[in-house]
Amino acid sequence: VSPFSALTTALAATIGTGNIEGVATAMVSGGPGALVWMWLSAAFGLTSKFSECMLAIKYREVNEQGEMSGGPMYTMKKALKNKTFGTILGWLFAVFAVIASFGIGNMTQANSVARGLSGFGVPPIASGVLVAVLVAISVTGGLKRISAMSEKLIPALTVIFIVACFIIIGKNAGNLIPCVKNIVKEAFTVRAVSGFGMAKAARYGISRGVFSNEAGLGSAPIAAAAAQTNEPVRQGLVSMTGTFIDTICVCMMTGLVIMVSGAYDYALEVGHEGAQVTIDAFSMGLLGD
């Protein structure tokens, strides 16, 4: 696949649940200051994303089907001097990656979709069936079909999401500066007025930041390894832009929308959390509900 397709495939796993569910959860659980700590985690995540994707290209292999295969398991197997130890580590990573894909991947994302659509009267079982069908259509063609769909869908969805955020921020421009000041203040205040403070902001901001951009988790390099390039450093640079787009740009826009629309205060008042907070923000910001 092309380097851009590899990037959008990796972004397909991050832009969505991490930006809609993750940002809202971090802010409701750790206060508005969690947004700053998400940005800080992304700054370090840029370096780890570059390194893991660069190494994925350097140590990838051609499999039996003639496709490029790579990722942390191949890097450990081929780069470590002790090949036996590297192979064991590679197998362990592969096994734990499959297990983790259910816990922090499939189930979290399916649950977020079901909870979000339930607010519109869609039964969870119907959401589950719909997601299963769409995923089946995407994955049955292998990485090429996944990347082809991601290449078309992800840029369009990202642009639509950001434009909607700009509309909401523009409609509530008077709240922007006070909200930004509040976000920065609560990120570094030991005992914030909201009752959260720096410790909780850092805890939830960093954890949800990593959940959002997946930097260092080892999933992005698997997609990056299929890129049509012979320059590991160039692909590393292309892949690290995913962390910037996901957390620095999209997460920031989501957090600002939640604050300026009044959805954050509303969530604390009625007890909303997760994707419902972001849905409230767009509903209040675009529709005035």
C-alpha cells in the first residue's frame, strides 16, 4: 500500500473512539486540565511513533503470499543479537497484541458506538450487528481493502469533524479564551476549584492520550510495514504525523468544543460520561439543544 494509505489505516484505529470517547472521559474524570496532559503525552508520542514505524520498515519481511509483513514482533526477532530471545519476545508481543485488541480495541469501540446510538433509540444489539457487518466487509479483503477504505473515509471524516468543531467554536467564540485559561490553569493546579487538580488531570490525560494515538503500543508499525517505500526514516516521519493529527489537532478540537458549548458543565450536572458528553457538545453547539 502507499505510505499515505498506511498512515490512514493507522489513523482509522485512533481517530474516532479515542477522540470522541477518550477525550470526554479524560475531561470528566480528570478535569479540563487533562486536555493539556493529552497534548504533552502526544509530544513524547511523536518520537515513539517515529521510532517504531521506522524500525518496522527496516526489519520487515516478505511473507508466503508475497506481502510485506512487519511490526514490533519482526523488529525484536531480527534486531536483537540473541535471536532466540528476540523470537520469544516477538511471539509474546503477537499474543498479547491479539488479546489487547479485544480489550482496548474491539470491545471499547463497539461499546462506544452502541452507547452513542442508544441515545437515538437504536438498540445495542442492532448496533452490534451493524458494526460486525461493516467490519466483516472491511477485513475480508485483507490489508489492501482496509487501507483502500481508510484512504477514502478517514480524510473525509476528519475534515467534516474539524469543520463542525470550527462552527461550534465560532458560534461560542466569547467562551473560547476563558475556557482555554481554565484548561491550562487546572492542568497545573495542585488543588483546582473543580476538585480534580493536577494529579488527576495528568493521570487521565496521559492514559487517554496514549489510548487515543496508540503511540508505543505497536499497532501502527504493523500497518506502516506494508507501505511501498524503501526509506525507513521517511515512513517514520509520515507515520508520526498521525499522532500530531490525532491528539494535537482532533483531540484539541473535541476538548474545546466540549468546553465552549457548555457540555462539560452539563455532564457534571447530569452525570453523563464517555461518548455521550461529546454528543451533548455537538448537539448543544450545532442545534442549540
